[in-house]
Amino acid sequence: MCGCLAEKDTATKSLESYNDVFADIVNVYLFGGEQEIDPDDMSPDEVFSQYKADGKLRFQERDCAKIWKDHNDEAVIALFCIENQVAVDKFLTVRVIGYDGAAYRVQLNKNSTKDGENITNEKTVIHPVLTLVLYFGESEWTAPTTLYECMNVPEKLKTYVNDYRITVIDVKKTTDEQLHQFKSDFKYIADVFKNGIKDPENYQPIDNKSFQHGQAVADFFTVFFKDESFLEIYNESQSKGDFGMCEFTEKLAAKGRAEGRAEGKKFERETGIKNTVSLCKSFGADLKKTIEKLVELYSLSEDEAAIKANQYWNPI
């Protein structure tokens, strides 16, 4: 994973590690806002597992995993896992199968001796493993969400080849109803991805209640928007006490205005390059002379100028 993706992964995991945030995500996206899971009934689970490939022992890490226990007798009900994605992954379903399979295997290993001897019996109990994928990307999620979609399964084999489905939540498609069902700081993350990114200049936060985990929220926005000022705003606010989404709103608006100006300048520059190629051609200049003119006027490298000249020399 590249540095940028790794930083985003760390930022999301930091916020989701809080029980109230994790339970809130599951309650809203899986249970329609019903408070099925009490944050106090959740505890961290192991995120590392290992497998053997090419004769070598390899390790894999889940983003965030929690054990859900019965409130009354603390009996384990299920293992919930969250995987975060900022890019579309064609074979994410296959990776999740590996994660889920390892989680089931860990449960069985708890019934093994130190020598690895299996001592499972009719009293051995395992629990469901549920994985929820949160997608924070800008584009639409177009990758398969079932194993069958990842490969061609001959009709005659479908009776014997099990399918596997993953649950992908595109955060920017969170509904208004879901936004109002959130009770944790994730409400503000979902709100920004749904409403703030597409129209930052006119963005109004869903409310201005104080963050419960301000540091984690500030870290999240700092990493995702590549802007240290979100963290600076958080640090400055500590002397004031209350700190909510309104403190970030002007920053998001300013960022939107800056990006709009940058896009406008980029469009103007590209239009100028296109018109220059057209004028050079109409005045009888050959491709070589046109490339030289682009280098001179727009400070392009010869390779960049050649690409632009060829692009606009015979436009479709």
C-alpha cells in the first residue's frame, strides 16, 4: 500500500477503534438505525492472522475487528469486522474471504493444544463473522461484490462452487435518513462525504454538537484532504473547550473555492493550448514548429508539447 493510502487507512481505523463509532456504523448501515448493538457490549478482537503461500508464512491484517457479546451473560454473539477502501478493488471479495476464513480458523485454534492437536468436539462453538466494507472513494464502486462475479463459473459446476457475497457501503451515498440515525462522530464523516465534498462552498454541517473524539476526526480530515490546517484548527480549539463541525466548515468552503479556481485556470490553459495548435496549423506551421511554439508559450517539455500538439492537430 502506498503512503497516502496507508495514512488514510490509519486515520479511518483510529476513529473506528472507538466502540461507540464502530457500533454506530453497524447499527445504522446494517440494522436500519435500530440500537441492536450497545457499544459497551463490544471488545477489540485480533486483527492479525497468518497463512502459507509459496512455502512462506505470510501475515494479513484486518482494519478493525470487534467481538459482540450478549449484554446479560457475555456470551459471544458474533465477530464484526470493518474494511476501509479508498479505491475500487476488483478482487476485494476474494481478500475478504481470506480474512473471514482466517477468523473462523482462529476460533477453531482456540480448541487446539500447544502442539497443534485439534481437540474440537460436539461442545465446540464457533460464531458468525460479518465483514462490512466502507468505501470512501470518489468514483462509483464498480467491482464485484460476489465471488461468482470475480470469475467464470461453468453452469455445470455452480451446484458445487459456493458463492460468497460481501457488503460494500459507499459512504457518499449515505441517505438523509441514515445521517440522522447516527449518534457518534461518524455522522460528520458521512455528512461531509455525502454533502460537503460535492458542494464545499455551500456546505452546512448537519449539526454543531461537540465531537466526542475530536482528535480522531481532525486526523481523519487532515489525511483525507491532505491539509494540516484541520489539525491546526483542532489544536487551537482546545483552549475554547467545545469543538464541532462548524469550526471546519469555513475550511471546507475555502478549500472548495481554491479547487474551483484551480480547475478554472486549468481549463483556461488547456483551451489556450488547443487554440494555439489550431492557429499554428491554419497559418501553415508544421507539427514540429507547433511543438516549439507550445514549449515557448506554456513552458511545456518537448514530450508534453508533442502529446498536446498531436492531440489537437486532428481533433475528433
